[in-house]
Amino acid sequence: MAATRLIALHKNKGKSIAACLKSRTDYAKNPDKTNRGELVSSYECSPLTADEEFMLSKQQYELATGRRQKNDVIAYQIRQSFKPGEITAEEANKVGYELAMRFTKSKYAFIVATHTDREHIHNHIIYNSTALDGTRKFRDFFFSALAVQRLSDLICLEHQLSVIEIKPYRERQKRTLYPPKESNRDRLCSVIDNILAEKPKDYEEFLQKLEQQGYEVKRGKYTSVKGARQKRFIRFRTLGVGYSEEELKAVLAGEAEHRPRQKSPAPEQKFQMLVDIQAKLAEGKSMGHARWAKRYNLKEMSKTLIFLQEHKIGSIKEMQERVDAATAYYHELGDSIKAAETRMTEIAVLRTHIVNYARTRPVYDAYRKAGYSKRFLEAHREEITLHKAAKAAFDEAGLKKLPKAKDLSIEYAELLKKKKEAYPDYRKARDEMQELMKAQKNVEMFFAEEKDTAEKEPTR
């Protein structure tokens, strides 16, 4: 069994044709991959000087025809890979030589290099783009790669080798499934899980084991770490539940049990918006796109109906009522969060003014006792400016008695807690509103399309 691929070799930018040919042929003839050159064969050229002889044919072509090469294709390569353990390197070289002879019809010089550096033996067949007689170029015709594959299968059958079975379209693998990428945070969590399983004595030994794993640890108010190829530090408190400094210290002290984070899969969307077929046709889309859109719309509409049945929505009126209620609840939660954020901003500003007022009050009292001296003002301009700004803010807020900084901190903490508790409900209300509005839009678009189709049908 052999998989083939036909590749046009182009001239690299900034290099001559001779240099490009030499680099391509030298890679194919690599002695470390071809058993010290024993697995290299050629036709109408020497393996040692194949690149120079290819260039000579190109010069003869220019002299014989008077035409210079317009495109940048300098040669062609056929890669022929065999099933592991099915063929020897010597036989693979013979198969590759026969494939090159029959495909080029003995009209183009070529080399065949068999590589054994991989688990699968494979051939690199490089043939010149100029014919031996110097009168023509190789024409890379339509479906030439398919012709190479079929010829390779025929030669493999003649040598009693297996061939790749052509599967029906529905049985082919549609796309390559790659493993999900692991983020820096997920990798750090797994490293922490492994270190905690070793049960270090204390928090300092835990950090030392992290450093042994290649992480740079920055100690301070909030401990943060950075991996080998990371640009930024990651704080423990941002890793989620179970990975903050307090929780890690509690686990190390034996006061709590560590539960590794389980990565939850992304929620699958129930249905998508329908495609506006008429708008797409007006944009210039083909009738093939319209046929695909019809099938797509039917599938998405069936998912939409299932969604409506699950939510017990049986009429347009009920749907509108549900959309209005969901929208009102969403905006209500949003307004409460915005109000909390506004008040938190006011508290932060007021707390700053209170601190500045208390800190600069002795300076301002001295300034007043000095008879508002200009010399004193120049010497303490910053403190006096802060004091005046704080007093102006108090007057603007209508405060006759200043609140205590401790009371403001308590109120700020309560608002922050309220805001954090409201966010999950806010996100849930937003998703529900969007799903209902999407379902409503799909129903309206579907019935509008059905109405247009019914009007266009001729009456008997």
C-alpha cells in the first residue's frame, strides 16, 4: 500500500534556480536517510550531479526554443509512502523507479531516493520540469495527482502489495480530530494537584516544589507564578475554587480536603438563527447555496420547535409574553448591578476624600492661622488643594456630618457581595432572553418564507 503526493517545486525568493535545485536534491540524497547513498537511483543523470544536469537541460531549452521560463516551477516531486513492514527499502526503490519511468514516459530525467529514517519507508522522486530533448516543459495537467495515485496502485498490485481502499464518501473521515489544547492555567492546576498529592509539609515547601517544576514564584501580598514560556504571572486566587492561597494553606494544614478542578465541556447551543435565503441570493450567492440553506433552515427550525415545546410555548402571543418578561427581568437585574456599581464608585471616591481631608486638615488649619499667606500656600500647595477638593466634594454631596470610613468599607463590602451574587442570575437571564428572542426571530422568518412561497405558487 502506497500513499502518493505530487508537488510542484518552486524557486525560492532571493535564491537562484541552481541553488534551489541543489538544496532540494541534497535533501532527497541525504546519506543519513538513504543508507549512505545506497538507496538512490537515477535516470539519464548522475545522482551526484543531478541538479547541474537539470540546469543544463533548462539552458538547452532556452537555446532551442528561444523562450524563457515564465513561472517559478523548477522541478516536480512525487512522495510515495509505503505501509510499515510491508516492503523492503530496496524493493521500494525499484517500485519508485518504475513509477517515475511510467509516469514521465522516459522523457524526463529523475532521481529516486528511498528514506528509511521514519517508521514508514518512503520515496522522494524528483524529476526535471524540462524534457531531455530540451523542446518542452512538463505540463501539470488537471487531476495529475490522481493519475499518479492510480498508477502507483497499479504498480503495487503488480508487485503483490496492498492498495488503499477507496471508501464511499459517507464513510470517509470528515475532519481530523485533534486533542483539546491545554491552557497555562489548566496546566498549572494539574501541577498543583500533583504536588498536593505528594503532601508537602508546609506552604513554603509547596512553593519550592513549584520552582522545581520550572515555575518562577513571586512572593508578596498575592503569590503568583509564571511558567517557562509564559509572558505574565498567574495569581493563585484567579485559578478558581480550591486554588486560592487560603484554601491551599488549609489543605496543607490538614484542615480541608483538596478537590481537583473538573473541566466542564462548553455548553452546546440548542439552535442557530435561520439563513435569510433571499438576502443571500441578492448578495450573489448561487442556487447551490440556496439548496443548502433550505436544508439547514429545516434542521434549525425543528430544533427551535423542540425548544418551544420544552418551554411550553404554544402560540405567538405566549412567545411574545415570555420574551417581554425575560427582557424585563434581564434589564431589572442589569439596573440593580449598575446601581450597585455606581454606589461603589461613589463610596470609593468619598472614602478617598475623607482620608485626604483628615490627612491635610492640620496643614489647612495652619494655613488659616497664617492669614492665608501666599508663601505658606506655595510651600503646601498640594495638601491645601487636596483639602479644598475634599471639602468641595462634601458640600456637593450635601454632607453635614462625615460618615465613618469603617461604615463605608462595610457598605462597600455588602454591595460587592450583592453584585457577585447577582451576576450568575444576570448571565442566566441574558442567555434565556437571547434564546427566546432567537426562537421568535426564527418562527417569524420561517412563516414569512412559507408565505412568500405560497404566494409565488401558480393557482389552477
